[in-house]
Amino acid sequence: MEPARPPKRKIGLLSIMVVAAAVVWLVGGVVLFTMLQQQTRLENDAQRVYDGSSARVFEATRTIRGLERLAREGDALIWVADTAIRTRKRQQLHSLLDDAALQGEPEIREVVQKGFATLDENLADLAQNGAAAQERSAVRWAPVMQQVLNKSEAVGAEVSDLATREADQILQSTDDARTMLVGVAALAGAISLALFGFVYFMLTRPVVRLAKALVKARDGKPISGKQEVIRELQMLHDAATALGSAHRELETTRAQLEQLAHTDVLTGLANRRMFEQQGERAFLHARRYGEALTVIAFDIDHFKRVNDAFDHKKNNAILRALSTYLREAVRAAEHPVARVGGEEFALLLTHVSLEDAILTAERLRKGIETLAVAMPNGASLHLTVSMGVAQCRDADSNLSALMRRADMALYRAKENGRNRIEQAG
């Protein structure tokens, strides 16, 4: 049995320069110092981007969710007929005033306070005048809701822009490093006139490989972990590998930010913003070509009881189970389905008659009724939903008007016993 070979010893750049000449050693030392400084800067930039992105994404997520909740529930409260329900939902919304994510920046705090001021004004008007104040409250709330949603979009755009700028800084640092290494390769070529064979195998070829690795790092491509003979070049190769990984992680973060703007994180369904964007396009198309467009709004019956009976993780599991069923039961590419609130969902049907839309709603209602969600005690929880169906008509000026009609039908379904479908008038 042959004895194990000792690991190949790496040769320092200083030894190579001493063999070549004292002058070459001096030049190589200066170049090496510069390259090591560049390596440190690249590593620091990559780590800064990685550390900063996660915190900003988390904070932006909380801010966006809070603003969207204020806009959505403030609009929904206008159409709630029961004063006690309005009062309870208003109390639940009060937690937004204590949320640090919504109170940190003066502009966001001002938008939130203005939203609550208008909300309280609407509630007072509704308490005094009842249904007669609904349209007036809706007109009063519309510009405030738009301002809140605009601020939500601005927060998402700001975080995305910050990530983009930091990525550009990293790419610029990579280009600087690549320029430096091209200079090193040129110097090695000049020295090779005298010691071509020795320098070519010991320095030039590793430097070219390292330059290619940095180009790959700039483009976010994987870099092979090839062993270098020279210690310092191995260090730079490792730095390039780390930079390439950081670049890919940054691209992943940017993709997550894009997904965050359109996807509900808990369920994986489209969020309210995405649903409204798709719905507005479908609404304009339906109006232009006279085609049918239907919104089905539905939410889980007695979900507050479920919230009180189980912990937060189990409640999330219930929402995910329902969302999984919806993805399997609905072709989302043709008929978008979204989570538009805590336990509220919406489905958009195009090119479907009102009769077929009601049949679709009934199929979903029955399917959800038979859905079994496993509970910790071994039992299965069965859910029911109440649904409101509204088809676009000439009086609907936009998608929001159509969704309000669907929401009003949904509330009627709840008032008439739940686990049923009501058609909008």
C-alpha cells in the first residue's frame, strides 16, 4: 500500500519574484497589496448587501401589509350595516396606530393618521345617518384609500430601488477588480519575455483564470473551486466565488421583492394589489368588447371562532389548506384567484355567463364544505364559506364598484345564515 501523498504545498508570490529578480519582487509586492485591498472591499460590499437586504425586506413587508389592511378594511366598513360590527372592526384596526412600522416615518405616520381621521368621520356619519351616508362615505374615503395604497406602492418601490443601487455598486466594484487583474496579466506578459516558461506556468495562467472567475462573479455565474498553486491567487479566487454567491443572493432578493408586491406570502395566492391590477385590465377589456366579467367574493364562516380555538400556526395552516384547494380547483391562469383580506378571497371569471358563474361558486362552496383540515387532537375541521356573486353591468364605473357589489352580496349571504351564495342586485 502506497503511503498517502502530502498535500501539495502552495508557493507564495514573494518566492516567485525573488527567483525572477529583485525588481520583479518589488513590483509584485505593490500589485499584491493593491489586489488584497480590492479583495477586502469586495467582501465587505457583498456582506453589506446581504446583511441590509433582509432587514429592509421585512420592514417593508410589515409596512405594506399594514397600509393595505387600512385601505381595504376602511373601504369595507362603509358597507357594513351593523353598527356593532363596525365598532368591533374599528377597534381591531386600532392596532395599526401602535405598529412601529407605520409610525416610524413621518410621511407614513401622516398618511395613517389621515386615514383613521377619515375613517372615524365616516363611522360617525354612518352611525347617525345609516345607509344614506354610505355613498357619501365612499366618496370621502376614495381619495384617502388611494393615498394609502400609493404610499404602500412607494414603500415597495423604494426598497426595490435601494436593492438595485446596492447591486450596481457591487457590479462596479467587480469591474474595478477585473480592470486591476487585466493589468496584472499585462505585467506578467512583460516579465515572460525573460522568463517565459517559468512565469507562464506559475503566474500568468492562474491570473487569467482568476480574471475569468471575476467576470463570472460579476455576471452571477457559478465559479469552480479549482485549487491554485499560489496562496494569494487562491484568496482572490475565493473572494470571487463569495462575490458570485452574493450576487446570486442579491438577484434572489430582488426577485423576492417583485414577488412580494404581487403574492400573498402566507398562501402563495395573488394578493389584493395583483388581483386589482388583473381585474382592471379585464374590466376594460370586457367593457370594450361587451364580454361578461364576474367577481366572486367569499370568506370563511365564523373564522373568529377558529382564531380563538387554535393558535396562530394552526390558523395559518387552515388558510394554506383552503388556498391549496383553490389552486387545484381553479385555473388561475384563466381565472385569477386571490387572498384579499385575512380570511377573505376573491375569484375573477371572464367569458362566463352569470348562470355558469353561480354554478362555479356552488361547486367551490361544496368542495370547501367537504374539505377536511387535520387538527392537533386528531380530529378534522370542516370549513364553510359565504359567497357573493356580481357580474359587471353598465352602472359599474370601474372594478372597485363591481367588487363592492360582490362584497355587499357576501354580507347578505352571512346575514341570511352563512354557507350560501347570494347574487348581487
